[in-house]
Amino acid sequence: MSLGAILLLSAALFTIGVLGVILRRNAIVILMAVEVMLNAANLALVAFARQHASPDGHVVAFFVMTVAAAEAAVGLGIVIAVFRLRKSVDVDSLNRMKW
């Protein structure tokens, strides 16, 4: 596959992730959209690393996956805590810090 095709796929995935964050109201769907955006960035990093025959992009992609896993765990923990208190994960109802 050419670099342009891979970057086009990465851009499409990133756009889908941005649209998911902007248009959805469910906190779990928003977290999944953020994960899609991180995976799109990883795809671009690996594509550039392959193009330049350097392992640096693969190393950075590994660290991004680690941070994404931690973000998913913490985010899901927060969503579960909010659901237990509010009985909803609708982000529009969470616009105030009042419980």
C-alpha cells in the first residue's frame, strides 16, 4: 500500500472520531471516538516510520497505545462512577458540576 492511501485511511478514521466526539451525547461513545482518533494517529505514525525505515514511529505508537489504554481505564471508571450517581451517561446532563 502506498503512503498516500494509508494517510487517507488515517485521515478518514480521525474524521470519524472527531464527528463521534462532536455529535454524540453518550459518554461511552465519546470515549470510543477518542480511541478511534488515537488509532488514526498511530496508523499515521507507523506509516511514516515504514516510509523512512525508522523504528522511531513504532516506538512512539507503542507509547500512544499505552496512554490510550490508561485513558480508557480511567475514563470508563469515571463514567461508571457518574452512572452510579446520576443513572445516566448523557454528557448534556453533566454540564454542571452540581450533583
